[in-house]
Amino acid sequence: GALSLQAALNPAHTEYLFFVSKKDTTHQFSKTVQEHNRAVKQYQLKKK
């Protein structure tokens, strides 16, 4: 509720601009679009 809204209005300062949801319910964060695209291929596009 309120804490989520506060976090959205006041995001943490970080160099990470992108994230990918991994199948184990964790996330891979990336600083560049190139890193992000690699993570998408690794975690979203690969077969089980």
C-alpha cells in the first residue's frame, strides 16, 4: 500500500536501468541495454 507508493515516488539511486524476471522468481539487473539483451536471452528465451 502506502510503502509501495512511497517507493515509487522516491526510487533508490542506482546505476541499474533494466531488469529481467528469472524463472526462479528472482531478478537480473542490468546497467546497459546490451547487458539487458544478454539477460533476456539467457533467462527468458532459453528452453527449460
